[in-house]
Amino acid sequence: MTDLPSQLQGLWLPLVTPFRDGELDVPSLRRLVRHYAHGPIDGLILAATSGEGMTLDAAELERLVAEVRAELVDGERNLPICLGLSGASTRKMLDALDQTAAWPIDGYLIASPYYTRPSQRGLAQHFSTLADHASWPIVLYNIPYRTSVNLSNETLLRLAEHPNIVGIKDCCADRTQSVDFLARRPSGFRVLTGEDAQYYDALADGADGAILLSAHVATEIFASVRTLLAQGNRDAALANWQSISEITSLLFAEPSPAPAKYWLARTGLIDRAEVRLPMVEVSAALAARLDAEIERRTPRHCEEHSEEAIHSSFTRPDGLLRWRSQ
């Protein structure tokens, strides 16, 4: 059994999938998991958009899940995992649910069918059929600018009554729709924003948390925004948000997750910024902007110390470098 309904809140990370020479980079993957498990992350999403899940074959997907769970079990915090799934065929999605039923996950993040643009009645039947069949709870993923179809609030309210549908990653990019759903959702149904640039507004409107690619960077500050809002300290929450809001623009200046992978490679958390086609690595112009932002966020006093002292200053308690020059 899974406790996902109660765990689905706070700051979740849609983990990038590291590659090396075209293959899954397991050492970098485990380093990432170890790093974020030490911080204020409340859960992980694997193989969704940020994880380039649509480029992974079945064997890679299974190994990805196994390695992440093994690293979590070996560490201090066994965070919940949701597996990202997407597809335009209900029948094929049922097969995917069967293939992953015994995997060590806690739930699924399932996007609306892409390209086919089904009606609201078709969407309701699609997700209800999947939820009836799934061995793990389902989190809906409404992202119409990628799938070309929007889950209306009336459809969402019907789906939210299903006992195996426990929440939504809201990327509708329409604040009016989001606020209306927050006001009418059933008790216990979780709403996490997936719009990085709208993080503060979504929390202020009452969202339970967020699933943010940008939280790969400045994770503690992203988490503090929610903590401060929960404490009623809106001024401090807004100040913290304003200190990191520019990061969200940079990390989406070119197709994601290439900018985030570049940042993670430059700071030593993964070995390479490699992505899989049709994604390509960041342009030279964006790389320069990212380098400047990384440098700006690097503590200046460390320049005055020896190489050994610098290494010490930039090393976390888990032994991971926060900055690695290249």
C-alpha cells in the first residue's frame, strides 16, 4: 500500500535523467538522488517531461526506477516516487500500467492524451479506465500547451471523486481556472502547481505544493517560500521568491531540460549535460548566461582562500560539490 494521498504536498522534484555517451548514467543518477534526499524535497517524479521519459525504452525506465529506489533505501530518507507516463492510446497505457505494477513506486503522474485531442467525455473515460486498472494511485497532469487538450474543471471535479485519483499537477497556465478548481475541489484532493514561474502565486492561492524543474537549483530557497507562506510571513516569502524567480526564466529560456542539465553539469551534480534528440544541448549564448548566473550565486569569499579551502567551502555534508569549475 502507498501513502501517496498524504505525501502529495510540499516541493516535489521532476528529476532529470542523466546520460553519458547515449546511455543511462547511473553514477550521476545516484549522486543526484543522494544530494536531493538530503534536502527539503518531499518527493520525486521520474521519467516525466524533465526526465525525458519519452526517450527511454522499457528496460531503461525499469532500471531508472530501480536505481533511484535503491539509492533512497540506502540513504536516510526514502522519498515517495511517482512515475511519469504519457500516451495517446488508452489500451497502450493499460499495458504500461501492467508492466510497471510491481515496480517500487508510490504512484503515477499521467498526462492527458497528446495530439488526438479527445472530448471532455473521452478524457473522463480515459482517466477513469486507467484509475480503475492501476495498482498505484494516479496524479493527473493537465498541461494543454503540450497535449493540445485542456481538462476542464467540470471534468476534473468528476475525476477527483475517483478513489484512485488523488491529485493533479496543474499546468493549465490559466490562473482563473486554477483558482476556481482550488475553491471547488473535494476535501483531500491535492493540487500541485507545475508552472515554475507561477510558483508563488499558486501557493498564495492555496495550492498544496509544487512540482518544479527549477528546484534542481536553489532548492532550499524554493522550499522556504512555501514554509514562510504557511507561517503567514508573506513578505519574507515574496522576498525569497523574488530572489530566485529569475532562475525559472533562465532554465526555460530554451527547451527543458537542457538548461537545467547544463547547470547541474557545471556545478558537478551530473557528469555531462547530455540530452537525447530531438532535444539538443543549450546554445553558446544561453550557456554564457547560465555561467554568469552560476558565478553570481557563488560565494565570493571563497576566492580569497586556497584550493583546499575552496573545495571545503563548496562541499556539502553529503560530500557533494556545490561548484565545480571547468
